[in-house]
Amino acid sequence: MNRAVSAVAWTLGTWFGCGRVPKAPGTAGTVGAIPLYLLLARTGRPGVGIAAMVATFVGVWAASVIAKQLGSKDPQVVVIDEVAGFLVTMVPVRTVSWQAVLAGFVLFRLLDSLKPWPIRRAEKLPGGWGIVLDDVVAGVFGAAVMIGLQALKVVP
């Protein structure tokens, strides 16, 4: 593989190095997604949704490259899946607030860590698909809860 292409995969797959932190790289990747979300939120929910889709497909590619190079099924260094999942969680948010960001962060991290059914099933997909789609499914669950939290006025 071309060195430049590999470097791009590693830069995006580790979300600009967030995945290289020694402890809790998934949490670091999710924290690293917050500035992107805050920037995208200015474009509205469609912009966040489009970015989530782009992060998903780019993430599948980057995760596949990194997993193959490391010979690992789901390398912890890959955290672009957390970026995609967090963005999916935040798609339904109408009003950007610290409460919404905190709720989305906690919800997504819990769902990604606990992996209730059917989230865990998505991990069984091959290559980058399995690495990324379990987080996207966790994000869908998180988005559903965010809709409920907004309806209950827990978050603005």
C-alpha cells in the first residue's frame, strides 16, 4: 500500500492521534469528536447526519487498513468508529448545549461499552464493517434516547 494512503488511514482511523492514548482510547476518540460536532452543529442536524455518514464510510476504510496492517480484528487504536457513533447520537439534538453534549457523550460511551443486543451482533461483520458499525448502532440507540430526553425536557 502506498505510504501516503496508509498515513491518511492512520491519521483518520486514530482520529488525529486520539486512539494512541494509553488508557481509554475509545473515550479519547469520543472526546475528540466533540469539537467536530460543535463545528458541524452550526450547519444543523442534516450537516451532522451527513458527517456521521462520511465518518462511517471513511471509518470502515481506515479501520480495514489499520486492522490488516496490525493483524488485529478490532485494534483499540482505531477510534474513528467512536466519532461516527457519537455523531449519530447527536443527530437529533435541536439545541446545542453543554447538557446535550454531556448526555450524548455519556449515553454513547455506555452503549458502546455495554453493547446490548443488537449492538454486539454488528461486531461480527467482517473487517472495518464490524469495527465501525457496532458503534454506529450504539449511536442509533443513543439518538433514540436523546429524542426521549428532549421530549422530557431533560436536555434542551
